[in-house]
Amino acid sequence: MIPLVVPNLNGREAEYLQQCIKTTFVSSIGPFVERFEGVVANATGVSQAVAVSSGTSGLHAALVAVGVGRDDLVVLPSFTFIASANAIAYCGASPWLFDVTEESWTLDPALLTKHFETETYQKNGRLIHKETGRRVAAVMPVYTFGMPADMDAIVKIANDYNLPVIADGAAALGATYKGRLSGNLGADLTIYSFNGNKTVTTGGGGAVVGKKVDLIKLVRHLTTTAKVGEGYHHDRIGFNYRMTNIAAAVGCAQMELLEKFVGVKRKIQKLYNEALENLPGVGVFPQPNWAEGTRWLSGIIMANVESAEILRCKLKENSIDARPFWKPIHLQPMFINSPATAQPVSSEIWSRIVTLPCSTGLKESEQAKVIETIRNSFLE
């Protein structure tokens, strides 16, 4: 089976892990954690980073840090992985689900303007959602497939309404927007994931980055159980969301190859596009002119659900892993009653997507087999 995506561990991972074992720094304290935070901050265009146990824990801590609480609403595109919405729910809040644009598959700024103007009002310095009476507490754009949303527009709208912006950049390490690195796009905090299927992995982990020193300091405090001093005093409810030194050691080795890995990912998607985009009923993933994404996942979008299902089956028959994509949040049972805009784009695209093998170690012969299998399926 040609896998969809597997980690590439051919760097200095084993060497750095041996250092952890020899020094006994295997838990959440150790030199690789601080080193990893430094290289992530540098790679994302900010001054500060906090390494955490997962992208989801990073999102949760970031939301708490900016004041999201029980019964609040957080603006979120419905076309995202479930973890984005779960992190909001962990705060006792609910997502206010917005559709995405056809041009980018990311949060639609025009919808933000429209629905803020018609469905909210200001009261005592708080933005209130008319229908539910709940406070709108933050905006969470998602960088789908590692493609930054139109952040200049989104940040301006958020600033106009005094809302913090928490960017879910889980797969966007290495992406740029108008020439700026993905952690430096105006969000108060940006979160990355280092899960095993990401371009760079720590086996499982995440990072919260930003420029606001006090805010990053608060995130660090929250993710280390909100401990004060050495006497086991804790000044608020905190979380054990720390990254281990072992995970950070893997991450440090991976970060040495970030530029190479992102280049390979982009090349893989480019080859798929060139080989497949002229087939009848086949479309490619969007490429908005404002950004250069990481192409974390490669794939195509079919004309309808049936053709996507048939193609996925054909690929699997030929020992090629191919999968659907995220089911939108507004269709998930636990969030089906969350306030939401109309979802013509999210509802229509998700089930037509076919993700294709795109590991950074994918062989040319393997990608050629994928392409040949797809092209042959149109001849049957």
C-alpha cells in the first residue's frame, strides 16, 4: 500500500533521542524544548513560542488566554477538522460557524462583515449575538491544507469589533501570506500541530506562537499547570499541556529539514495538478493569489460525490491509500445546533475531495503509479 502520508525520520532524530536518554531529560524539562521553541518562533516570524502537547491543547490554552469562557461564541469556519471546534467547547463556549470561500476554502471575510453588521450589537463594550444573546469572544480562522486565510481582511474586521484572533495554523508551518511568515499575519496567537501526519512532526505535539510577550507568558503559565514559584502554589485552573524533551528532540531534527520538506510537498501537488487537472470532472485545490501554502495534503476534487467514491475505491484496489476530507462542523452531531451561516461551499465540497499520497519520502515511481491509476480509471 502506498500510504497517504507518513513521517520522514531520516534526519538526526535518533542522535537527538540518544542525547535525551543519556542525559535522562525525557520529560517536560530539557534543553531540546527551549531549542525547539526558538526554531519554531524563528520559522514563523515571531519572537515567542510555547511548545505544547498537541495542536488541540494549544488552541484550548490560546482561547483561555484571550478570555474565551462559558457560553461565549467563537467565529469558526465550518470547513475544518473537529479539533478546532472541540477546543472551543473545552472552554464551555460554542462555535459560530461560517462558510468558506470557493477561491480559498478558508474563512470568508465578506460573510464576517455581513453577519456582524446584521446579527450582532454592542453592549457595554461586548459584541452580542442577537439570536442567542451570547457574547462573541474571538475569531478563529483556519489555514486549510496549510493555506493562510485572507488575514489582512479578517484581522481588520476583528479589530473593528475589538475581537482577538486565534489562528489555527495547524499545517501551515512554512507557509507565507503576502511575503510574511504564517505566525506573523496579525493574529494574537497562532497554533501549529506536529502530529505524525504533519510536514514536520514531534510524534505528537503543538506550539503556540505570537508577538505579545505578556500573552505568550500567560499561555506558558496556563500550560504548565499555572504553578507559581517552588511551593506548589497554583493561582488558577491550569493544564498539563507541556511538550516532552523527547518530542522536542524529534522536532529539532525535523525543523532542520523544514524548508526541504515544504519544497517536496509543493512539488508533489504541482505534479498532481499538471497530470490530472485536464481530466473531465477533475479539479485542483485552490491557490489564492495572496498566499503560498505548504501543500500539507495533496489531492483533487471531483465533480460529484459518486465519482469521488468510485475513484477512492479504484485507488485502494490498486494498493493506494486515498481518503475523503473533513466532514464540516455544522454536520457533526455535537455541533449541529450551533449558530451558523448558510454553508453552500462547505456542504458541497467536502465529500468530493480525494486526498492522495504525499509523504515527503514519496518515490517518483509511486506518484507515477497514483497518476497512472487515476488516468486509467477515466478510460474504463
